[in-house]
Amino acid sequence: MPENAQKEQPRRRQARGERRVAQLLEAAASVFCTTGYTAASTNAIAREAGVSPGTLYQFFPNKEAIAIELGERLVHEMREAYGEALAPVDPATPLEQAVGAAVDRFIAFNCDHPVFFALMHGPDVPGRLTEEHDALHATLIGRVEALLSSFLPDAPSADITRTAQMALGIYMAGLELVLAREGAERDAYVQEIKNALIRYLDPLVGDRLGRPGLTRTPPR
Amino acid sequence: MPENAQKEQPRRRQARGERRVAQLLEAAASVFCTTGYTAASTNAIAREAGVSPGTLYQFFPNKEAIAIELGERLVHEMREAYGEALAPVDPATPLEQAVGAAVDRFIAFNCDHPVFFALMHGPDVPGRLTEEHDALHATLIGRVEALLSSFLPDAPSADITRTAQMALGIYMAGLELVLAREGAERDAYVQEIKNALIRYLDPLVGDRLGRPGLTRTPPR
DNA sequence: CCAGAATGCGAGCGACCACTCGTGTTTGTC
DNA sequence: GACAAACACGAGTGGTCGCTCGCATTCTGG
């Protein structure tokens, strides 16, 4: 069998088709964002995009594929964002700065793409997307673990993992609070995430050289 | 119209009926827990309880009412649990102790009733339950705010609220991690929640009298 | 300019699900 | 034992939703 071990030959697309796909994904993002994945109906997505249900199925084989495609594009963008945000950290940089930069980037991404949180955090996401989310989550945990290990080379790996999970959990909890706010209040919550993470992590990494960690409010 | 301004006269129940209700709620808890509210079918709940769908509707007017009843019973139990856990706090008690006791109680409750987290945290819960959840959440926030205020009488209320939200968020994030673990690992995560909360809150309440907060590793 | 492909439409199909109803069984009461 | 009310059943009903299909329209290569 010489041709086509591919599961799908990427059927030829015209410019109009590409535009429709983008239009449909945008509409899907909007609908998923407000109603969640399961509650979102494909007819609603088509209506939001201003096309007929039949047209939608011209470009996506089924409802799940819409979420998959959307998720993949978001994860791709996310990889770029977190690649910059968590990849190279000089152990000499102060904790405040490292945490602040990482949080700012991730928060910015999630504020730009609120669908991401909705899709990746809903309990009703289709199986294929869950895998994608788990993979991303595992990568993130791995990065944080690596960072922590570089600060605490002697700590048992179970402790490192637990700390990484907790740190990511704190960030996620804060993200949820941030997304529910706007303007100045939102900024204040972003700062609060940084406070929480720094206070959580500093006693660990601050001790690595006998350094007394964060400067506390002096006795004055 | 002399009689019945009630929306429902609580029709007379036999002992058998009470048993069925309990049986159905237990089955519903199990199904909600594994599939979430929306994905759970009333037929599945009836099957899990070993009765016919018709029987289920003998005791509940609709699917939402099942979740409502389940939620109300849980919230009722919860009120008792948190009443003990957060109500009276002597400002002299050390932070570790207060946080530890509160966390232990709430964790124990959620481990005993995993449905609670599933029902109250799913994005797909029916409107009526959301109100219930919001009310509970508001009460909890209020309690934490009151506690914080007693430690920090001079702090602006916006800061207090933000800190309370963040503290609750940290707890929730930890709870999710805890529920996904078992045995010794679970205990370690419970401890980690306490660590996170103490480190987050101590710099605030530790300063209330010029006390230098948690003893850090001394400069030696 | 003209085949043929890509795009677009929307009524409709099949499956699923919350919920009902007619009928039969058990239980409490006199 | 008799009567009514509570309980139990499960096939059926109406509605929703994912998805299809036949057909019309627009685009592209030759």
C-alpha cells in the first residue's frame, strides 16, 4: 500500500476556508468560555460564528475536534510563553524577581485567553484534551521541580514534588481570583499571588546558604 | 384561599420512604462524585440505588432537587464542622495551632464527603446550588476576615478581604491535591497546606505587636 | 469559459435524557 | 379483612443535541 498511512490527508483549503476555521474557533472560544465545553452546543457555536451547522462540520469532524484544535493552538502559544517564563533561571537572581516575572507572564497569557482556564480546568473536557492538559501540567511541574532542585540539591525528590505541586496550586487558586476581577483590583490580586508564592518558597530557598531569607519588617 | 401558601406540603412518608431517600441520596453522591452533576443521568442514579426511574421521581421532583437536597445536608453538616473550626479564636493562640486545627477539620470533612468538593466546585452545578455554595463561601470568607481583623485592626478592609480570599484559595488548591492522594502522601500534603497558610499569614499577623513572626533559621 | 472541487445551507435523523403515567404491590388504619 | 395512601415499576413521551445529507453557490486551474 504505497500511499496514505496518514489518518487524514489535509484536504486542500482555500483562503475562505482558513478564515472560517479561525472564525469558528473564535466563536467556540467565546461559547466555551461562557458555558463550558459540554453545555456548549455545536449549533450555538455555528450561530455565534454566523454560519450554519452544516458549515461547521465542513471543517471539523465533530465537537471534540473543535476543542482539541483550540486547545492545541493555546498550548502551543502557552509553551512559548512559559518557555520564556520558567526555562532559564540563574540561581543568583532573587526569588522575588524570578517569581514576579513568571507570574506576570502566566497571568498575562491567561487574561488574554480566558478560554484556556475554562477548557483546561473544567471537569467536563473530552478525554483527548485531558491528556493534553496533563502533559502540560506535568511539564510545568517538572520545570518547577528543576528550579527547586537547583536551589535545594539535598532535598528528597518527594519533598520537591510536593512543593512544586503546592506552588502551582497556589498560583492556580490565585489565577481564578484574578480572572474574576478587573482593573486595579485585579492588579492587587496579582501582587497577592506573588506575595503568597514568595512567602511560601522563601523559607526553603532562603536557607540554602544559611541566608536568613526575606527581610522581615524590622523591629524598628 | 385559606390553605397552602406553602410551595409544597411535605407529603406523608413511611419509614420505607425515608430509607429510599437516603439510599437515593447516597447513590446520587456516588454518581455525582464520579461523573459530575450534568453528566450524571437520573437513570444511572436510580440504577445505582437499585430502583426504577419512576421510583426516584416519587421522592424528588427533578434532577436538580436531588443535588439541592444532597447539598443542603452537606452544608448543614459543614456548618457544624466549621462552626467549631473557625468560630472562637483567642488572639493569643499561636497561628500554627489555629491554622492547623481549622485545616484538619475541613480536610477531614472533605475526605469523608468527597461529593462536597465535586458538587460545589463543578462549573456545571445548577443555579440553586450555586447560590448555596456562594452563601457558604461568603460566610467562610466573612469568618476569615473577622479573624484577620482581630489580628490586624488597622488594615484596610480591602486588604483583609483579599488576604482572606487568597488564604481560602490556598486551602482549596491544597484540598484538591489532598483528595487526589491517599495514606501517608495525603498526610504530607495536609501538612503542606498548613505550611503554606502559616507562611502566608504569619508575616501579617506576626507583625501585629512588633513580634518578628515565625522564628526563622537564625543567622547563626 | 467550464468542469470539478471547496464552501455553504438547513431540514432532518438517531440517540440520549429528564421526566410521566398507568398499573400493580406493600403498608398503615379502622 | 377492607380501604386508602404510599411505594414501586418500566415502557413511553417530548425535547435537545450532535451530526448527516442532498443540494445550491463560489472559487480555482486549465
